[in-house]
Amino acid sequence: MTILTLVRHGETAWNFGGRIQGSTDIPLNDTGRIQAQGIAETLAAEYAGREVVVVSSDLSRAAETADVIAAALGTTVSRRMPGLQERSYGDAEGMDAPTFYDTYGPWHAADVPGAEAWPVVRERALAAIAEVIAETPDDVDVIAVAHGALIREVIMHATDGEFPREGERLPNCSATTFRLDGDAWEMLAYAGVAG
């Protein structure tokens, strides 16, 4: 059995401006660094006395967030994993939300040239998580810092589509926690908020 906490990276200038990042490597802004410190302190208190492995996406916004978390836990990030990268949004990367809607329509139904297919994102995320868990000793917990759309796909997998509910989002530096026992997933803490 493994406790897995998925953390969305801190805020970037593109998050602040409502722009789609996808696989574009945008660093944290000052607000994102403050958010990272906040979630690091929360996780350090939650994981006090427990052994934990910290991994992250290899994109800088997730990597820096993970470094702050690992430091608070008295450890280092063990792996930077391309499998935990955000979904590639193809031609939509860099667009703001209104332009996206005007160009491609509603988010859930948009067919964006060059974008990574949702099932591929989920498969990639689950494969990366399975790889980390297979390499982690029993009774050692895992914190993985990744990205909003990827984490949403994992949540949908774990809850058979019950979460996230329509209209909910995962804020920057939010944490969602699962208990994994073989192929069985149980969501223990959910970070989705309206908006």
C-alpha cells in the first residue's frame, strides 16, 4: 500500500494571465514561490515522521515547486519525470481562455491541432506513477509534483469519473491524496474548488 499525494505546481506568469501553458516551460513567478513554500510547510507537518519520496515533472514550474517541498521534508527530489509533464496543447499553447473558446469552442470538446489526446495523457501519467511506486519500498509514501490537466486525468481514473465535478478546478499548489493498494485507488483528500 502506498499513499500518493499529487501536487499542482505553483503559479506562473501565464497562470496569472490566464494563458494555456501545456508543455511550454514557464517558470514560477513570485506568487508561485510563496505558494510552494506554503504547501511545503503543510506537507512537512502532514508527513512528519514518515518516509517519503518526492518526484516531479521535468518542467521548471513543477521542478522548482518540488525542490521547495523536498527541502521542507529534509530530502531531495529523486526523479524528474517527462511522464508527469502537462498535456501538450498544440496550437493552443500561449492562448488566453477567451481566445481559446472563440477558436476551438468549449474546453471539454475542443479539437486542437497538435494537442495530446486525453487518453494518452492519462496513460502516460498512470505509467509514470506506476513506475515510481514500483521503485519505492513498501510503506514509503510518494509526493509527485505535476500539472493541473494531468492531475485531473488521474483523479478521473481513480474516481471512475466522479471527480473533478463539472466547473471545478485544481488551484496552484493544491494537493490531492490517494491510497493505492495494487490496482485499487481510493481518494483520501481532494483539492478541487469551484471556479
